[in-house]
Amino acid sequence: MQMKMCAEADSTSAVLDFPSTNMQSLKNPVFVPSGVSNSQKHSKSIKHCQFQGCTKGARGASGLCIAHGGGRRCQRLGCQKGAEGRTIYCKAHGGGLRCQFLGCTKGADGRTDYCIAHGGGRRCSHPTCIRAARGKSGLCIRHGGGKRCQREDCTRSAEGSSGLCISHGGGRRCHFKDCTKGAQGSTLFCKAHGGGKRCTFPECTKGAEGSTLLCKGHGGGKRCSYQEGGDVCPKSVHGGTPFCVAHGGGKRCSVAGCIRSARGRTSFCVRHGGGKRCKFDGCDKSAQGRTDFCKAHGGGRRCSWGQVGSLCEKSARGKTSLCAVHDALVRDHRVHGGGMVRPKPDPTPTELDEMKAIVTELGPSVKLESKEAVHGLLSQSEYYAFEGRVRGASLISTITANATYL
């Protein structure tokens, strides 16, 4: 009996007495060659996105990354973006971590607790720059970070998936008919057609500048840093400079010795060929306003004197919408009191409405057969004559100079 128990004890000890190498092989049953590193083993276990050319990791059983439709999707109707974190919505619709800044509802960026506007995410590595870094460059957009425009010699930032900057057609465009400008913010229109933030000044419809709530005319945007005698220049800055155009801000003309401001996308001032030029064949003058022609070829604002079908075709001057001749006629009416040979309706309250009433009363240019007929015109009952003009004998010369002889 004792011999049997000793034999069982010996067999038990023999079973439990394994070498250390054999125990290690039991814990790791899969044999791994000594030449394979841990990083290679880790890379083999990661599933990559099956979309052609994509190297990102696949999410879930879809075999695709988030950008190509893998993983959980946002539950907001019509949204195709990926859901953030443990929520059922994307960042734009409230999913994921939110910014901890008081009153902010934006999503927190990266591993921080704040959005980009409140200091979250990676910052630009350029000295003294506190803007957010874009892409893998470690720089902000101003210092070369993020995607750049693919147009030759263009250094601006690319917008959207087009690979082009806004000036070259990238990003969303204005939905106004025949407008090719970029849409502002989350709106469907450019600034000129009502898109983006608007000025909060009463009755102002212009776009707000920068992060302010006012347009340039009402003090919005950055102001000129020029100081002289303790007085600060109230004008707005131009381009990426801290000064207005009058104090050297913005791009300057590239012609040697010229200190004028460069216009548009060119590197020259108007005098040296910069800005928009007149599209009339053979004309090299500057185009006026938003038109494609110079003043001589119909560009810019035209005089509003006359009626439909017989308006004055001369260029308007100043803020009166009248040419030099008709503007002088209206001003003379104000100086001499506006007494009329024939009674006229009472003037309207506002200055602009008053001028429009004067233009309507005087009518279009008068057609005369001869200069002698001018004197007979004054006796016609249907003609309004300024008392000041008659007394000064200047009405005769004005009508004679502007009359069309048959």
C-alpha cells in the first residue's frame, strides 16, 4: 500500500515539474518567430479602410473609415456624418464633447475641453501666434497651414473639397442669379446679396466686418493704428496690414517710386494699369464701379435727370445721382430760394426726395428749332422757370447750352 502511494506521488510530481519554457509555451500557444517586432504584430491586427487609396482605420463591420461611411452615423434627418463619441449625433448637431466655456455650444476640439475659438485644439507653432493649427503642418492658415489652393502662384487656403481658394472658385458659391462670389458663413449668399452677418446699426443692411457686429462705415472691423498728436485714425485697416490705405495699408503699386494702393488682384494702381479695365475694344481706361466700362463708354453711375426713355446719359457726380450740369442747376435752385413763376407743390421733407421732385418738374432736355426760340419758351405756361435764374439771366445760357437743335 505504501509503495502504491509513493508511486502516485512520484507521478504527480513528474506532471507538475515542467520546465519554464514549456509553461511559457502553454500561455502563448501561437508560435511567433523571433524576427517579428511588436509594431508589426500590431499593424497586422488593424483593419484599414477598403476605400481605394485610403489608409485610415476601418470602423465596425462596414470595412470603411468614418470619412467614407464607416462606423455609426448621425441620427439627424439628412445628415451623413459620423456620430461623435457615445452620442448619436455628429459635432455639428450636438454630438461629442462640448466646449466648457460659459455659454458656448460648439464642440470641444481634439483632447481639450474647449473649441478652437476658446483656445482648444492644437495651436500654431509660429512664434507669438495663438491661432489654431490646421492639418498636419502645425501651422495656422495665415502661416501656411492646411490645404492650399492648387492654382499656380496662389498661396491662399483651399476651401471645401474643390482644392481651390474662394477667389478661384472654391467653397460654396452665392445662389443669387449670375453671381460667382463665395457664400458667406452658413448662408446661401455673398455679402453683397445679403449673406453672412449683417450690421446691427439701425436701418443698415451692409455686412458686419470680422468678429464685430458693425459694418466698416459704422465702426466695425479693425481700425487703423496710425496716431498723430494723440489722435487715432478712425478708418478701417486694409488687407492684412494694421493701417488704412491713406497711411500705407494694403498692397502698394509695384512700379518703382509709386506709393499708391494696388487695386483688385493686380499689383498696380489704377494709373499704372491696376484694377478692372474697360472692356470696350481698344480702351485701356479703368472700369467704373461694378460695371465693365469706363465713364466715356457708359460705365459707372449715370445721371438720373429726365424721364424713362429720355434720361441724361452723362456720368453722375458725387452722391446726388446727377451730372455736373444738372447738379449745378439743382444747387442754384437751393441758393436762390426756389421761387417759381408758376406755383409748384410743397417740397418733400427729405433732401433726396426734394431733389427728385425738382428733376421730375423740370423734365427732360428741351428740343428747340433755333436759339431765338429760347426766349419764347419762357412765356409758355407749362414750363417751370426758377425765379433766381430769370433774375440772373443765367437760365437762358443754361437752356441754350443744353438744348438739342433740330
